[in-house]
Amino acid sequence: MIQQRIDKLQAALRGRNLDAFLVTEPANRRYLSAYTSTDHGIQESSGVLLIPKKGRPWLLTDSRFELQAKEETQGFTVELYKKGLFVLLKTLLAGLGARRLAFESHYFLHAAVGRMEKVLGNDVELVPVTNLVERMRLIKSEEEIGRLKKAVLLNERVFQQVHSTVVPGMTEIEIALTIERIMREMGAERPSFETIVAFGSNAAKPHAVPSDRVLKEGEIVLIDMGLVLEGYCSDMTRTFTVGKPDNLFIDRLRVVRQAQLAATKALRAGAVCREVDLAARQIIVDAGYGSCFGHGLGHGVGLAVHEAPRLSSRNRKQLRAGMIVTIEPGIYFPGWGGIRLENMAVVREDGCELFNEDLTGLDL
Amino acid sequence: MIQQRIDKLQAALRGRNLDAFLVTEPANRRYLSAYTSTDHGIQESSGVLLIPKKGRPWLLTDSRFELQAKEETQGFTVELYKKGLFVLLKTLLAGLGARRLAFESHYFLHAAVGRMEKVLGNDVELVPVTNLVERMRLIKSEEEIGRLKKAVLLNERVFQQVHSTVVPGMTEIEIALTIERIMREMGAERPSFETIVAFGSNAAKPHAVPSDRVLKEGEIVLIDMGLVLEGYCSDMTRTFTVGKPDNLFIDRLRVVRQAQLAATKALRAGAVCREVDLAARQIIVDAGYGSCFGHGLGHGVGLAVHEAPRLSSRNRKQLRAGMIVTIEPGIYFPGWGGIRLENMAVVREDGCELFNEDLTGLDL
């Protein structure tokens, strides 16, 4: 599988008259090498790939990651940079006789390009490239789809286990940490993003950070959580109340759920991204909540929790079979709170296959 | 405090003939605005600052972060980008009559500079700037030093609580999650990096990722942990064994501890960074372990867990009073394991003030 991906990328390099390609984006690095290390931000990389237009590729890293890099990769030569990445790169490129080096312009710091130019000198032309590997990742294989579905089903099991224990008196942080503990106990590598747990008016912030706010009877609880399983991410949101919900909550939840169902129905290969967004948005607008839905309907998911395609009112691209998307309409009311529901599905030729099976709180 | 920092930055902009400055680096953003939001990687910013050379600055974000941005900042105008950051920027710059816009070249994607140029057009000259705010952050005020010390002392309390419960049969992940839970229960915002817990031979990887490996009697346990308290980071490493350590472990631990003490003694304003590294390194070399110490001695800490100055054998800069550094020598043996000890200290005119108070396992 890795070898096929490298072959395909190398063919693309030859087609663009590129001698080598430097892979810095962490999900691309994992996709092409199986190296699982994560980075501490863009300024602290745990390694990059150097893919020549043909022949054996390299994984370049430092001594901290040497053992892991050698254990996890096959078909790669692991080299350590001791005097910096660019100095090592100069040597390897000279050995290849490479003159045109492509780099990932969308995951390369502006200042670092300047430093790289200085070290490599005039012998090597730097060619900025964007989203070359991301485009390969856009359409998932059946194996990848299987892993994504497994991640979603595990996500649901974690959610259900925590959901059944939520009672007044708990704090947002307490629930968030419980979720992250249970997901790892159940086999997840890590959360795919920082778990959101928001009570009451805090749920009006789509990206709320869990606080020590204490849950009261009857309050809204919004949980947006994701995990990583075998490299692939899940992303799921549920909104419910502890105790009996009032009618306003039920009405608003119903609007969001109807919007979600409408979008799910509109999802299929050939559908335009913005039309899927609008299928959900129209229902929210019709209910009088148009101004309360400030974000896009959804996004792609794979090795990264946020990737292409974006389901937004501005994206005029068509969906293709094998793409994965979230369907997450939400409405937010400062002071009152918010409601968001998020599922994940794979786009198929004649519709979509929803990964989520649990209907807790959605069976309206 | 925020206002003083803005004043100082604006004076620096005027001194460089810059009309405005775009702040994208998250720790710089927090330093200048008190806005606490964190980003989901460089590609998903929760907002940027636009600092004009004089007058009121802006915080530019999207609707997801509007409430938080308004709650947390004072003296900033919060503006939402609906058609993208660069379109909003164009309008604001035109209103200012700004012709020269500086941006943080070390925290700006190469591809994004291209897109920004395209939107802003010929009216605005883009000026790459590096580490302007980082240099302001390098010397900590007494208030910042107080917060950093508080973070370290909380870190020690969390460590002690967990340390006393470590027994054979526990897994690396279990201990790591317990640490992260307890730190939040004790008031930390979040871990400052992913907690490292490594048993036995796993401790040979300086950046080991916790696994489901089960702890056995007599094995090495290396814990490298940090937390964020009131925005400021701690970073601390301890290595111990469960049960009675063998003589080889004790000998090696003693070498690392002696190296750490030597470096602590060498730390003072005016000392050259590489000389502090070498003070520790020489002891490790003399013990015959020179090739086992593959990383630098330490790094600065503040709003970011890794910042300047680097204590490495290549850094010829001098330390100044008010800088914060880690002192973390380590030796690693594939197959056997590794030992690292890490403290934090503030550089003073006549020496250093060690933040750490706990000597568990160091009292050799």
C-alpha cells in the first residue's frame, strides 16, 4: 500500500519534471511512510520525507526519533540530520544529481524557505507545490473507509459510555477528561482534537474550551469529540440536556436534525459541495435561524481531522465517490447556548453511507 | 501590562518605518492581547492581531471565536473575517493608509504569503520580520517569573502525587493520562506538551510516545511532563525505577545528575549558552557516555514550552538576567533505556534561581 502510493507520487514528480519532493506535512508524511510520529507544531518537526523521482525514499529526522523511524517504516532509508536538515538535504540532492526540488508550500514556513535557499545555493531550484499528496488522500480506498468507520463506531461507544454518566454537579473539564481517558482505554491513539464539552450558554461558542463550569439540572450539554484509531480520525457532535428538555430546546434541536437529514440526503457523487451545504442551510433559514448558523456544514476527514473537501456555501466543486465528510449543522444563541449535531459519511455513487449508528438524542 | 507591550511594539514599528504588523504566532498573540485561544495547527488559526504603528489594535477572527475574543481582550477591536482574513485586512489597511505591512515570516506559510500578496495587491508592501515579539518575550518580568515558578511547583505536586502510585502492572498510557487528569484537577489549563511516560528500553527514545507497555518490577520509568498555568509553561523530567535500582542505573543516574548540577552552577547572566551546555556535556563525556547525549542541554520556556534561548553546543550567544531555561541532560542506550533529568531556572546576574524544590530521586 505504501509502495503503491510512493510509485504514484514518483510518477507525478516525473510528469512535472521534478527531481525530488520534500514532504513536511505530518499527515502526508504518515500517508506515504507509515511513520506515526506527530509534531509539536510546525516549528518542531519530527521528520520529513525526501522522495526522489525514482528509487528508494528517505526519512530525515534527528536522533530523538531514530528508533521509532526505523521501527515503523519499510523501504525508507532513515538518515539523521546533525547539522540541520538543509545541510543533509544538500548532500543527498547532490548524490542524486537533483536540480529541481519541490516542497510543500502550504506547509512550509516563509522564513524556512529563505534559509533553505541559502543553504542549497544556486544548484537547486526550489519549486513550491500545493496539495499534491492531499489530492491523493482525497479519495479513500475501501481499507481507509473501513478504518474511518471503525473510528466512528469506537467514538460512539466512548460517547455512549460517558453520556450515561453525565449528571448535574460535573464540570466541563471533568467530562472532557473522562472522554479522553476512556477513548484511550478503548484503544484510540489519542483525541483527534481537543474535546469540546460546553454547558448552557457556553454552548453558544462553536469552539468552546472546557472550563470548570458546573452542570445544572436541565442545562444543555454539547459534546464535540474525535479520536484517532489506526491513524484515522473520527469527529462527532451531540447536544442534549440533563433532565427533561424544554420545548424551545426540542424545537431547535429538531431544526438542526432536519437540516442534518436533508444534507445527508443530498450527499452523493456529483453533488456540488455548496448545494449540500445549502440543503441544510435552507431548513435553518426557513426556521428563522439563518443568522445563527455561522460556519460551514462540514469538512473532509481522514488522516487529518480537517481536510478537503469543505462543505461550505462557497465551494463549487463536485463531490466524488470515496470522499469522507462530516455533516454538522449548528445554531448558536449568545446567552442561551447552542445546538450542533455532527455525523460522518462516505460519499458513494448513488448517495452516501452514514458511518454513525447510534441515534441517542436524535430520534425526534 | 498589555498596553505597555503594545506601546513598545508600536515604537519598534515606527522605528522600522512599518505601518502595521500582523501577529500570527499564537504565543505572541497571547502575549500582546491576553486572548487565550489555542490553534489547531498553523493551518487553523483562531485569530490574528493587526497592530498599527499607533492607535488601537485589532483582533481578527471568525464567528466561532467572537465571544471569547471579546471577553478576553481589552483595548482591542474584534473584527470578524467573513470573506477571509486577507479581504478584511485589505479594508483595514486602506482605512489606515498603511503601505508597509510586516508579517511574522517564521510563523507564516509560504503559500499564504502568496495568497496575501495577491489579495492586497500593489498598494501594500509585505515586509517579512522574524522574532520581533519573541525578542520582547525573551527577558521575563518578575510577574512572569512568578507565574513560571508557580507552574513548576504545581508540576512537582502533580508529579509527586502520581509518583507515589506507580506500581508494576500499570501501562505508560495509564500513567500519562493520570498525570494529565490530575494536572487539570489541580488547576492547570492543559499539558504544555504530550506527556512522555517510557518504561525500560522505551526510555531510550528521548521523545517516546506512551504505549500500552506494562511496567515490570525493577524497570526504569522516565516521565517528561509539563503543564500550562495562567498561560505559562512548565517542563520537568524525572527518571526512576520501581523497586530497587541496580548499580548500573544508579551509576548512570549519578552521571546525569552531576552533569545537571554542573550546568546549574554555570548558569548566570553573561555566560555563553554553549559553555553551559559544555559544563554538563564534559561530565557525561568524561564518564564515557559522550555519544549517548544526542540533544542539547536545554531551551527557554515561557508562554511557549520551547522558546529561546537554546542551550546547545552551537549557540554562542550570552545569557541575560530574566531568561528562563531548562537544564535537561540525558543519556540513552538502545535496548537498555535512558535517563534524563530536567529542571527549570531563571538566569540572574550572579547565578541562577532554580524553580524546582523537590529532590525525589535526585538526592544521590
